[in-house]
Amino acid sequence: MWPKSIAGFFLGLLVSTSLVLNLKLLPLAIDTRLLSGLLLAFLLWAAVMTYCYRASSIKRASLHCAGLLAVSVALNAVVLFAGH
């Protein structure tokens, strides 16, 4: 149970932070993006932790979360280097 808890905590934190950073693409006011980002990050973090608890093994949960993290990091890198 502890390995799933640790993986869910850290991978959930990384995945939710990386996904919420993509909100800068939305044409909203900064305060609206900050509030929606805060709420969305918490929900995503809880969803990833729940998924890690539900997964049949820690390896499967880690691979799926790492894949999602890689896609989100790639999107963040494209946005950063495109100068958007």
C-alpha cells in the first residue's frame, strides 16, 4: 500500500502541475486562470492518486502516469519554445 501511496502522491503532483500549466493557452484573465488552475490541479491530483490505488500493480500505474506526464511535458515544451 505504501508504494502506491508514494507513487500516487508524487506522480499525481507532477502530472497535475504539468497539465495545469497548459491553461496558459486559454484566452482568459489571469485571475480566472489561477483559480481554475488551482481547482483543476487538486481534482487531477486526487484522480491520479485514486488511479494509482486502483491499479493492479505499481508498475502499471507508474507507466501510465509517466506516459501522461511525458505528453504534457512535451506540450509545455512546445508552448515554451514557440514563444506563445
